Amino acid sequence: MYTAQRQLEILLEFGKVINKTKSLDSVLSSMAAYARDIINADRCSIFIYDSKTDELISKVSQDIAPIRISARKGVAGYAALSKETHIVVDAYNDYRFNPDVDKKTGYLTKSILAVPLLDNNENILGVFQALNKKNSVFTNQDAEILLLISNYTASAIENATLYDKLRDTQTKIINKLSSAAEFKDQETSKHTKRVGLYSGLLAEQYGLSKEEIYTIELTAPMHDAGKIGIADKIMLKPGKLDDAEFETMKTHAQIGYNLLYDEDNDYLKTAALIALEHHEKYDGSGYPNGKKGKEISIFGRIVAITDVFDALTSVRPYKHAWTFEEALQFLQEQSSKHFDPQLITLFLQEKESIRAIYNDLKD
């Protein structure tokens, strides 16, 4: 048995490893690699349980392609069903072993250690499995240390699952808010969707993180949410607005910010910032606050481009749609004036991808 002191040392060492990683996939890969090395196994796999299909799906499968197996077959299946640790000394002479996976992968399994991954309510999340102890067979000590590592693994999976569910709920709410804002506007939902996709593409080319790309793609469609507070006689006017009406229309940026901002929700904070800044101009001549250059957030600078481009290339009651070439030429002419020149360069480089999005989501 490992002493309490040794267990603590192992957990501290392991904590240093996983603290260097952020994404769930990276954390699980680090866990599998660490477990493989410390118990001297040939390889380790981490399976996630899919309750819809009653299968175990490999989230980490070192050196082999991802696999799906029945949760009611094999040693991993026994561990999932029984919620207990299973040790197999001689795989091909053990009734619990399912040789089908070896047949598919060409791997020769000799010994197995399988530990169930359970959530806080003792529900099965998956299985942590080690294969082929080098120069020996798996022992109770190996099972003990793998169980310690598995507790971390289960927590990581459970937290990621809860986060995904929360993000899915937030996404649905934000999409509904975007749709609600469109009821006051003559623009179609395809306009807001295109702006979101254009913005995500431009954010990717600029080098923003995956989370930031997701965030702007999700929240950019809410840039005009403040129009919900503008009177119908202005919003629905078929012709050009007069100066007084335009001044009223400009208030939609601040209205949108006030409507959307939530200190505790990063998505809504970003949506509010976009609503506030998407009419600011790079040279400082925009509204509502006359920000210039990089005083404007990267999210505001991106949506300033994508919103104008889509408006130019779309039919409105008061204008015809510009051609792609005309709209791109306008963006180029307004580089360093209305728009961030670096972003304009990137946008022009991606014109074919932009065209593909437009063609897929034509009005």
C-alpha cells in the first residue's frame, strides 16, 4: 500500500502537471500520460460514458484511433456496470475480456486495470483503463494510485460537462435575445447570422483564442439589440432619416449596452461592448463616445467592419445591394478612417470565405 505521505507526494506532483494545461482534452491527455508512467503501463485510455447509446467512447486512447465499445462488454464495461475496480492478470484467459477491440486495432492485450469514473452522486461518467503492466502484472497498489488519479479525472469531466450545459443554455438565451431584437428591425435574421460568422472568421484570422472566436460569433448578432428601444416611426421609416431622427437612432448603441450588460456574464458583457462600439470609427469620428484606434475593443473594431459590409451587400427598402467588389472597395477606401487597417487587410484576404458564407445565407 502507498503510505499517506507518498499519496500526498503523488497528488502534488500530479497537480503540477495538470495545472499547466487548460482544455479538458489536454488535462485528460496529461492524466493518462502521468498514470501510464507512474504505474509503468504500456498505455492508458480514458473512456466517457454515453448514456444515449450505452457506450464507452475513448476520450484519450494513446497511440490508437478513438474507439467506441459497449458499456456492457469487456473489462471497461464491467468496471462501468459494477462501479468497481477490476484487475485482469491474463486477458485472453479471463471471462471479462472482450477481444474484439484487439482484432480491430491489432494490439495484443495481456493485463488490464480498469477504474470507474464516478460523479458526486456516484453516477458513472466513464472508465480509466491501463493496459499491459511492463515486466509484471497490475497490483492493488497500482489500483490505489490509479483511483487517486481517477478522482481528479472524474472531477475534470464533471466540471467540463456542467460548463458545457451552462454554455449551451447561455447560447440559447442569447440567440433568443438576438431574435427578439430583430422584431423591431427591417433586417432579417440572416443579416445577424452573417455578421456573426464574418466576425468569427475575422477574429480567427486576427489570432484571437478559440473561446474569443466563439464569443464574438455568438454575440456579434446582438450588435443592434438597442434598436428595440427606438420608436417604430423611426425604425420603420422607408426613406432616409432626417438629422433629428438620426440623432435618436444613434442612441441605440447606448440602449443596447444598458440592455445587455451583466457584470457576472462574460458573453453578455461582450455583447454589450459590441452594441456600444460597433459604430465607433478608427479615426475617432464615430459614435456614441468618439473612441479612436485601439481605444475601441477588438470586438467593436471587428463588428464595425462586418456589420457595414453586410449592410452594403444587402437590399434595404431605401437602397439596392452593392456588389461584393463595390463593398470591398469601400472598405479599402475607409481603411484607417472608419476601420482598423490591419483588420481590413485580413478581411480582404478572406474575401472568398466571406463570399461562401454570404452564398450559404442569402436573404
